[in-house]
Amino acid sequence: MQDLAKKFENLTIQSDFIFKKVMSRKRICIHLLEELLQIKIADINYLEAEKSLEPDYTSRGIRLDIIVEDDKNTHYNLEMQVKNNKNPHTKAFVLPKRSRYYQALLDIDLLQQGQEYDLLPPTYVIFICVFDFFAKGNYVYTFKKRCLENLELELQDEATTMLLNTKGTHGDISKDIKSFYDYVNNHIVNSDFTKQIDDEISYLKLDTKVRREYMLMEARLLDERREGEAKANIATAKRLISMGLSVQDIAKATTLPIEKIEELKAEQVLYERE
């Protein structure tokens, strides 16, 4: 518990937990969107923070950090991305396909059964990346669908994906967005906007309910990871048993107790007899 308490005290805006809490403050979220898109937003409605979208039991569920709709029915999904992850098997970066998946599931959730497709609202999937995915130095990378044969033709599906690069060096962004980048990168407070964010984080860390929520969340995630590791070890043990490895070697490879491996081995022998 002491380790979790220390971890909580050291959390920054880069933490998913803190990011969600900060962006749950309307004035901060609205200002970030206004400055980023250079628009005016009268109000926003939080559809659900950390919304889990699971179309059916066979598909992969995701958790979306922040989903809001503005007064013009435009929907925004804000995500903090600290790691530029690769698929360990294919070695391909996951962010492009992840953005595609997020957009698809947002659309499924926004269109009710029987509604016409043209009722889909404009959407923005916005990843705040603390790395330069394309290594081009842009502050912002904005994507819409265009015709390869004629780049002046845009598919008017009103779906936009934006990758914000907090490590960027050039492009057209407002002073407040640049100050936000500085704050995300180095915890530098150099504007009224980042002072609001920093004050909010300080307030959150003094809130015992928020602290308790974080500790419960971390405990739950740890249990989920342990359960996942246990299932993976059991699956590995079963494969090694079928390959004829000794109980002792399997125990070393999986960290499972010998008693559990013998139990699995007995179950497999029984299954083969049947």
C-alpha cells in the first residue's frame, strides 16, 4: 500500500488516471478542444469516461479515456498515449490500426439500430502522444480520407483522426497548446491554462476519495494481470506436457507449483483415455 501511495503522489498528466480526471473538468476540456481546433464550444456533455465498447462477446473490447459531445453534436474521443507500442509477434506499430478500431467502435455506438447512416455525427479521435510517431517534427498530424487519384477530393464522412505530437518542433498551434505540450513533457507551468491543470492535479492528490479510487483501480488491475499470467502459464504447461517434458522442467518454465502441473498432467491423461 505504501508503494501505491508513493506512486499516486508521483502521478503526472501522462497517467491515464490523472488525464481522465483532469479532462473531466469541463473548463479544461473545452479550452483544450477550442485551442486545438480553433473553434468555439458553448458546452460539452460527457457521454462516459473510460467507456468500454464491446459489440459482441467474440470481439475485442476497448476502454476509451474521455468521450464528449459538444453543443453542435460533434463527438470527441481524447486519449493519452505514452508508449509507442509494437505487436510483439508482427513487430508492427499498433497505433494506426488502433485508431481505426476506435473510430469504428465509436460509430457503432453512435448509430442506433434502424437509424440512417447520415445521422452519424462528426467525430474526432485525438491521441495525445508523447512521441513523434512519424518522426517529421509536426506538432499535429491530422487525417481525413482523400482520393488517391485526386487529392483535392475528400470523402465527406466527417471522421477525423488527430495525432498530437508533444515532442514536435514546427506547425501552427496556439500558445496554449504549446504550453500544454510543455506541461505534458516536462511539467512546466508557463500559462494560465497549464496553471489550471497543475492546480487541478494538486487538488486531486489531496482528495482522499480520489486516492482510494486509484488504489482500488491499481489493485484490480494487478489482480487481472495475475489472473492473465496464471492462465497463460497453465496453457504453456499443457503444451509442454503434451511435448513430454518433465514436471520439474515445466515448473521452471512456468513458475507453476509441481502439484499444479501434476494435476494438469493427470487431467490430460484422463482426457486422452476418454
